[in-house]
Amino acid sequence: MAKFESYKQGVPNWIEHSSADPAASKEFYGRLFGWEYDDQPMGETPAEGVYSLAGIDGDTVAGLGPVMGDAPPSWGVYLAADDVDAAVERATQAGAVVLAGPFDVFDAGRMAWVADPQGAVVGLWQARNHIGSQRANEPGTNIWNELVTTDIEAATQFYQATVGLDADTQDWPGMGSYTTWQVDGESVGGACPPFVEGMPPHWNVYFNVEDADATSAQAQGLGAQVVQAPFDVPGVGRMAVLQDPQGAYFNLMQNPAEG
């Protein structure tokens, strides 16, 4: 069990699903990962919608809500920020476009959404009463977040300037190079080029599962599409890429066998 009470600046600390049918999304992920939900009104009237906190055994692990405007269904990633306003100012100076905020989310925290210079959208979250994910790195929870971008060098400069992320790029046998984001010497996420031509820059979400093959099959039975069937990454684990029934992409990661 991996529980968290705080996050250092730059570490991914929250993930959020947006779709045109949040109720259907809740049903899908609830059945796939065993999530329970705490529904929170987004405003003073029902028309303003509901934001659902997904949890496991009472610990929050993700958020689900309605998509804004004509944006496509997606999973979004937030990075922890000690001071969102200052981080947004640094991001702007480094070439970002501010999409929303900064603004307060009741007494939970303060947030903003920005598009980095390559176009990848990322959230910034300054915690107050809501730190972000209280549980991660175990089955049914977020275990890894990955920036897919066309210019890793430029992205490294941007995220270093905005939230202090450092980068370590190494060659992986048979797979080319891979960049990991570092905070105080610990790997907290990754970055890689698009694996399909024309894929726009974005942040990926990976969920830990006990059996990638079985979970992929279960997801398909619930209406998901398998984009990339389960495959092995030596020393890392077994992965799969899926698209949920609402159209949002997500990834599965099974831990490597011990020994």
C-alpha cells in the first residue's frame, strides 16, 4: 500500500478524467478498477455539474467530471506547485499559453491549466485541503505519468523553469532513448517522442494492474478499445494502451516479475 500526505513541487499529484458522459465514465472505471465515488457539486446549481472523487478504501485516487467546451475526452495530469501563481508566471515567461486560472477550488487548493510550448496541456495544483492522490503505485491507481512530445530538449527547459523538474536521458536496449523526470534525484515521470506519426503532444496516464492481459480483456468487455495489446518492457513490466468507451486514452502497467 502506497499512501501519500504531500507532494514535492514538480511531482505529478493528481489525475483527472473529462468526458461528455461522466456517469458512463464512472461506471466503466468503477467496474475496471473497483473505484468508489464521492460526488461533489461543481457550483450552486445542478446545471453546473458534479465532480466525482474516485477512491479505494476511502483514499482518493483520481477525479472525474464533465468535459469543458468542445475539448475531446481525456485524462489530464497535474503537477504539484508550491505557488501556482508564481509557477504560471514562470510558465508564461517560458512560452506557455494559460488556458485557465489560476483560481481557487473552494478550500481544496489553487489550480491552473497551461499548454506548454509544444502544445501539451498540463495542470498545476497547489494543495490546501486536497493534496491530490492519497494512494498511488498499486493496483487500480496511477503509477506513472509520461509526456509525449516532439521536442524533449525544449520540454526539459520548460518544465525545469516552471516547476524545477530535472531530466535524465538514457538509452534502453532495443527501444531507443527514454527521458525520466527527476525531483531530488528520484524518478517521478517520463518523456518520449510520439510513437505514431501525427500524434499531438500530451501527457499519458498509467494505471498499475496485477495482470495487464486480464485487465485489457476486461476493459474490452466493458466497451474499451485495445490500441496496443499487452507487451513487455524489460526491467519495467508489461504494458498496454487502451481507449475507454468515451474516447480517452489510458495505459496499463503490470509490475515485472520478482527474481
